[in-house]
Amino acid sequence: MTDADAAVANPHFLDPDWWRHAVVYQIYPRSFADSDDNGTGDIRGMIDRLDHLAGLGVDAVWVSPWYPSPLLDGGYDVADYRDVSPDFGTLADADAFIAAAHARGLRVLLDLVPNHSSWDHPWFRAALAAGPGSPERARYVFRDGRGEHGEEPPNNWGSLFGGPAWTRVTEADGRPGQWYLHLFDISQPDFDWTNEDVCAEIDAVMRFWFDRGIDGFRIDVADAMVKDAALPDVPVNPETGFGSNEKNPGMPQWDQPGLADVQRRWRAVADAYAGTELGGRVFVAEAYIDPIERLVAYVEPDRLHTTFNFDALISEWSAASQRWVINHTIPAHEAVGAPTTWVLGNHDNTRVATRYGKPVTGRDFTAESETAAEPIELSAALLAMPTDIGLGRRRARAAALLELGLPGGAYIYQGEELGLDEIEDLPEAVLQDPVWERSGHRMRGRDGCRVPLPWSGEASPYGFSATAEPWLPMPAHWAPLTVAVQDADPASTLNLYRRALALRRTLPDLRADAFAWDELDGGDVLAFRRGGVLMVVNFGATPVELPPGEVLVASAPLDDHRLPHDAAVWVRL
Ligand code: TEU
């Protein structure tokens, strides 16, 4: 990369505060583009398709894990933090991807999974071999069981994917032995974050990738890692019979005070790069913590830089609930000096076009005393409801203008720019998410939002692979949604995203932090100003008369300067 190339592609590339306004595109490598025609996406495929992202106008990409992994949780089970899975390519390919992204003015965030490794990680194998009381075991959370012969788990915690959060190992002498903790899949043993080996290793892993030129990390389950040292029992979830995974204050699995020290340590590692060409490196925290006032502690000045705002994702499609989320999000972030972020989807949640086509579209944040539904549970509940996909897509387009019209950063999950829907009827035989087995087939899991992207052509594999059967089947009804089809249609969702992103990049008002509710705001109409630009979203049935001004972009055709239902518009006053 030369600075000149990157600056031509994106004038804000070398702005040290790029992350405060960045639109970040999430690549799920398995499902983005397959260059070697084996049905699985790879890094060469990502490089081949980078021009799609540069043309879209995003500022950065976040790459879901590409490390060696048995893929028992889609790569969030890491066997080696310093390499790339042969399924996806080589370290040389990773370097080439980083350089190619930078040359197009795109920053690169990588996914880091510090709460747990894969059971294939050499440290976990060493821990099993070394036996109780060893320094190797001390890197994970091994405990003796309860009961006379240690036959009961050390506590009642449940895995987020179903079943108990503990698994008993067989010791070298063949006898049943200690138990290890795994908040997620049985193949994902939790590290012990009070162990200095663990802390030092993750610091070193970060430097390994920073030195290769990545611009930051998305921190997986950033609210886990540190556990209450007493590992106390928690209230039982009657649905599962295991300990609850609710995240109320005081729960011993989540959001423990010790996290602050871990985050400060990481911040120092990232800040040490401030004098380099790419500048200091940055973090985005993945933490489903409620309410937002509690979450923003993670982005205090000496901790992480940004955090996903999942309230926006979880909220129902209504003016009142969305207004509530905005009214809580902005001041909470201002109080700590961090930028807000806006999120409509990711690889764990039902795709937005499908969600917004359901009779229930999410949580009503104006209703008192509800705790946020776990994404996996929410997806399972939504699945039972019918979808009006036409309405869902229309709302998803409006939601895109809302998300991109708000101050701060925003995230686009691959395929959102195409208006893709959740594939809810994948055959059971192809389901891969561990949630399906671990929940005893109670929950189908998250495969429906992970189906590969349709690039071109009339039928599967739609240019994702040349000829191979994709790792998850691609539906016949995606033929009109390919990148090639939408590229040629000025009214497509793809071109709506391109237009909004181009405006965001060029209009100074949209890069400033200014935000004020407009007098038009109220009832079913959300209306706010970003400097001289008015943003209006109509959640109601009655068309909204717009004030005079130039229409910059609209999610649906206007009727004589009136904004129809489930639509959004940006107007220069
Ligand atoms: O997800 C974390 C995760 O915890 C949510 O999906 C979870 O259901 C929520 O926190 C409940 O409150 C991350 C990854 O995004 C996901 O794909 C992995 O499976 C998971 O971590 C384990 O690494």
C-alpha cells in the first residue's frame, strides 16, 4: 500500500479518528466468496471481491475468524491464533488480503476469541495430558466435581448452546477426573483469565497480527473471560434445567469487575502502535450487556474504543422503541466520550429483512423491566412466526438509512446490502451450528443467516463457487438478488447502500457528531437533523409531508414529496 493509493480510495483512511465514523462490513469468510471451487469461501475469494466493498463505500472490514479450527463453532473455536486455516488459505494470503484492502482505503479488523480456545489448541491438549494441579491445567478452568466421587459438575452453570457448561475429562490413568468449564460448546474450553500465561499470550497474539498490519480487533464475548472466583451456583432457567445465562448485574459468569484491567492491558498494547504509519490500533467489543449505561463502561477512555450497540438490533421496528434506544444510546456514549455504533445484524442473528417481516419484530424498549432476549433464543422464537418478506425488505431498506443517518459508526453484515433474507427452512441434515445438537434439537441455531452470498448467475452457486455445491444450500429465490442483478438496477438495495455511503463519506455534516431531534419528530415519525440534513423515518401508515429541500436519498419512491409507510429519506434543507 502507498498512502497515496489509500487516500485516493478513501480520503479518511489515515485520519487517526477513522474508527469514530467508520462503516464496517463484516465478512464471514466461509460464506463470502470461494476462489478454489470447493464450496467453502476463502481468503483469495475475499481478495477477488474486494472491489465490491470498495465500490460499496465502506471504510473497513471485520473478518470473522480465519484461524485453524475444527469448525465446531464456525471458527470461533480457535486451534492456533497465529495462523490461517488451510480451508481459507495461508498466512501469505492473509498478508495479501490486508495489503489489498489497505490499497483500496479499507481498514481491516480481525476477530479475536479470547474467552476460550478450541479443544484442539495445543494448550488444552497439554492441559489434559498434564493432569490436576499442573501449570498447564491452570490456563483453563478445571475443577474437581461435587459429590462423593466428584461425579457432579462443580456448579450448575449452563452452556449458552444448551446442556451443562462443564464436561468431565478422563485422566491419564483412565479414571473419570476433573471437569472443565465451557460457556459455549463442549469443544470451547474457557481460559482462566487470572492466569498470567493467558494474559501474556493474548497480548502476544495481538502484536502478531498488529505487526502484520491489521487495524484492530473485534473482541468476541468481551463480557465473559473473567468469572467470579467462587464460581457460585446461579438461579436455574426453568426452560433448560441449568443455571441461567441472564446477564443481570451480579451474575458470576459475565461482566465481572476484573474485566476493566484486562481491557486496559489490551488498550496499552494497541496504543503502543500510535507512532506507526497506520496509527494506534482499535477494538470493538461484542457484549450483550443491558442496559446501555452499564455497557459503556467498556468504552471509557482507557478501555476499549467502541462496542456494538445491540439494543438497536434487538429493538422492534417502531418509532417509540427506536427513539427510546437512540435517546439512551447517544447520551450514554457522550458521557464517556466514545462514539456510538449502530448494528442491524451479524452471523448470530436472524437477518434483518426477515425479522422486520414478522408479526413481532423485536423487543419494545419502552416496556418496563424486560431483559434482552438472548439472540439464539430470539431467533428460535421468531422462526415459529410467518414472514412477510416484501414488508421486511422495505423496512430493512428504511432501517439502513436510519442506521447510516445516525452519528457514529455502523456495521453491515455481508448480504444486508443485498436485502438477503434468513433461510429458515434449511434441511436438518445440513445444519452445522452446535446449538442444534446441544439444545436437543429445540433450537435450529444460526445457519440461516450464514448461507453463502449470491454474486451472479441464475442458480446456485450464484458465482459464490464456480460449480461446487456450497457448504450450505443457496435458495432458488435469490436469483433476482445477486450482486450482478442489483448492480444494474438503480432502485436496488445495493444501489441504495452505495448512495447513502457515498453521501456519508462526502457530506461534512454527516461526519460531525451533531444530532438534534427535528420538530417533525413524534408519534410514528422519527425525524432528526444532522446539521443541515434532515433524516425522516415513517413507521406509520399515513404518508408524511416533507419540508422543502433536496431529497438526497430515499428508501422508497416519494409521492409528491410525501414519505410513504415504512420508508426513510435524507433531505438537505
Ligand atoms: O457470540 C457470543 C454470544 O455470546 C452470542 O451469540 C450469545 O448468544 C449472546 O452473547 C448471548 O447473550 C460470539 C460469536 O459471535 C458467536 O458466533 C460464537 O458462537 C460465540 O461468541 C462463541 O465464541
